[in-house]
Amino acid sequence: MSSFEEYYYKNIGKKIRLLRQKANYTQEQLSELLGLNEKYIGHIERCERLISNKVLTRILKIFRIQPKDFFDFSEEYKF
């Protein structure tokens, strides 16, 4: 995985964790809402698995967040 991909997927995991905690969902509850393995969200949050666009769009819908707001990462990538 390139350094940019690592930056991208780690920030996605961080953002999902932040949204999930803000909504008071456990990893298992969010996985259940998505119809996925109960460990899936934990793997995504720790960047142990790469999230698909299909699952990511479903997460955005669950949390009712616009893509532009989701991808506004607090950490800037240094090229």
C-alpha cells in the first residue's frame, strides 16, 4: 500500500470511528446495520481491511453525512 493509500484508508477509519461513537453505536451494531460480519467495522477502523465504495456509501447514508464533509480530513497529506 502506498503512503497516500495508507493516509486515505486510515483517515476513513478514523472518521467512521468518530461518527460511530458520536451516534453511540458499537462496532457490532454498525456492522449489523450494514448486514456485515460483526468484526468488519473494527477491521476498517484499524485499517486492517480496505473498505469498498459500496459499504462506504451505505455508511454515509446511515450517518446522513455529505461526502464533502466526510472526506474533510483534519490531517493534511504531505506529498
